[in-house]
Amino acid sequence: MKEEYAFFYLCLCYMPIWLYVFFKRKDLRKKLVRTSIAGGIVAPFTDYFHFRDYWVPPSILNFKYAYFEDVLMGALIISVVATIYETVFNLKLISYRKEKKLQRIFYAMFIASFIIVYILTGVLKINSIFVYSGIYIFYGIIMLYFRSGMIKESLITGLLSWVIQIIFYIPLFTFFSPTYWKKYYLLANTKYDITFLNIPLTEMFYFITIGFTVGIFYEFVSGKKRVSF
């Protein structure tokens, strides 16, 4: 196992969960595919900023930046996190209500967030990991304001996202690639270089915020809710 390709190996770790949901939960297949496509499309735009100030993971395809892994990881993480709550607790989705005007405003805010990220990272020099974590929290709070009944789902999905991350990160970065973050983590040797079991706390916080927001995003924009079978 080549340490420099740990990002690609991390992508493979999420694949079994994705395949399990795809084949075991046919009722979630549409959601899984849609969130995979969305995650794969958005990921290169977010990591454009991450590759400038947060980390520079090598690509298994010898590209300058790991955009192949980025698309793959974005598709897998977003879809797994989006479906993990109903998978773990054996729930299904039913129609609830659609707020079309609210949806349009939310999508406009989503597009505007890229401009905000550019200003905060490029002009104000705030690291992109903190900017995106803040945006995830901000979006999550807005959705919970209008759909307060989803707060439990949001918080538990944030926790589940972190648990899955730890399960994969500990063996990969503590044992197989112990110097990975020192080599490719742009916050190494700074005041933000705080780790637990060789895993940056910034990574843990980021995955929690992803779960906090992605765990309810699909239900919010599609007007769905989770219920027991």
C-alpha cells in the first residue's frame, strides 16, 4: 500500500456501504443515486479551495490535484451520509410538503456560497475548512428553522458521519499511512495542527458538519420526511 494514495483508498472504504444501501434498500436507490451525482458535481468546486489552503493529496492518476478521487469521494460520502439515518434506523421516506419559494431561495444561497467562499478564503485568508464548516452549519440551522422536526435526524446523522469517518480513518491514517497528514496537510505545524490518533481535529469537525446538514438536505428540498415502515 502506497501511503501517497491514501485518499483513493479512503474512497474505496465507503464503497461497501454504498453498495449495501443500493442493493439492500431499493426504496432509497433513487435518493442514493441523486445525492451521489450531486456530491460528485459539487466536490471539485469545494476542493478547488481546499487544494489551495487545506491539503494537497496526490492522485492515483498522477494528476496535479486529486480531482478523480475528489469526484469519487464526494459522490460516496454525500450519498452515504444522506441515507445513513434511514438505513440504520430502518425508516422510509414519504411526501411531506414542498416549499417551492423557499427552495428557490435556498438554491440561490447555495450558488452565492461559492462567491462567499472565494471572498473569505481569497481576500480575508480564512482557511477553507473553517469556511465550509461554517457554511454547512449555517445551512443546517436555516433548514431546521423551517423544519424543526428534523433536529434529531440532523444531530444523529452528524454523529454517524463522524463514527463512520473514525472507523475508516484510524486504520488508514494511524497504521497504514502514519505520515500522510504531515506530508499533505497544509495546516501541519500551525496552531491548527491538532490531532487525535493521528487524525486532524479539523477533519473530524468537518465531517460532523457535513452530516449535520447533508443528513436533512434531501428531505428539505424534496419535501419528504422519514417514518417507520
